Amino acid sequence: MFKKGIIKFGVALSIIGALLLSSSCGDKVDPEPEPDTSIAGIASADTNFSILVACLSKAGLVKTLTDAGTYTVFAPTNAAFRASGLGNAASLTPEELTPILLYHVLGATVKSTDLAAKQYVSTLSAGPKSATGKDTKVSLLVQKGAGVTLNGTKATVTKADITASNGVIHVIDKVILPVTIADLATNDTDFSTLLAAVVKAQLASALSDKAAVLTV
């Protein structure tokens, strides 16, 4: 009888141990996934960038800004899209969105501390083919004073240097559109005399032609 009692007690302990093990396994919590710290991941996690993210998704650019790289993105908020009259930008076609979105992206990481007082930078937005058939990129005028402005006063950086795993984000208050030679001359006060001469010579329309390949 004593041996039988020991055996029964041992079986009971085994059953309890199995139940406890099963319970502990059932309660096991998977670790939280690592946050996406890419440019696209940071934008997706912030509801202020929902229009931008929707546009990037439609244009097929989310993967580009998620993958490894060195990018600078001038990121318009939802309010910036609305202030530019593009609150419904996500309704545009991918062909319409792509050049606009890429005009906000540089192919290198440029922090605010890297900026000169005035400089032209090449964006990833494609310009017309050159006379020799080479690809060109549309330029962006960046000026640094009390703050940072783009293309004259077309947009202002409201928050700089948000570090991502694949570059940096600068938040801006307007959407900027790819420019022509005439636009660049208009945006840059150093070209005011040239601009006046162009207007007087009635060449403004020629220099505003986005399809033309010109050297000035």
C-alpha cells in the first residue's frame, strides 16, 4: 500500500509538472518586433505624414526608402500638402507623383550642419535627356540663414535632422515642384538682372518649357 501511494503521488506530480509546463509555454509572449527606423518606417509611424506615405506607396517608392541607402528627404506633412493645394495628391497617377516625390529626395545624406549659406543640389527627379543623350537631374536651391529654405521661399524646413537608418529627414511646410530654368532664375535673387533681360527679350516661355533641353 505504501509503494502504491508513492507511485500515485509521483504520477500526480508528473501531471502537475506537465500542466505547469504547458501553461508556461502557453503564456509565452513573443518579443516585440524591432521598430522600422528607415525613412519610410519613420514616416509611416507618424500620422502627420499619412498623405506622403500614401503617395510614396502609390508611386512604388516605399521600398526604395526602406532599403539600405544614404538619402535626404525633405518631407512635407499633411498640412504642407494642403497648404500647397495638393491635399488630394494621393489621387494623382504614379507617373504624376514620381517626379514630384523624387524632387524631395537627394541621393546622399545631407544634415543641416552640412549646408552652405547657398547651394544647388541634385535631386533624384529626372530632368530631360541632355543633348548627348545623358540622364539629367532637376536641381534644388537650398539656402541657410536664420532657417533653411528651398527654392527661394517656396518651402521652409520646420524640423531638421531626423536621423533614419538609411539617411535623414527634414520636415518642410510646403510641397515643392520640379523647376525649369525660368523657375530657378526667379527663385534666385542673384539672377534678377538675367531674369529681367529674359522677360524683356520675351524668352520666358522658352525657358519655362519643361520638355526643352537648354543650356543657359
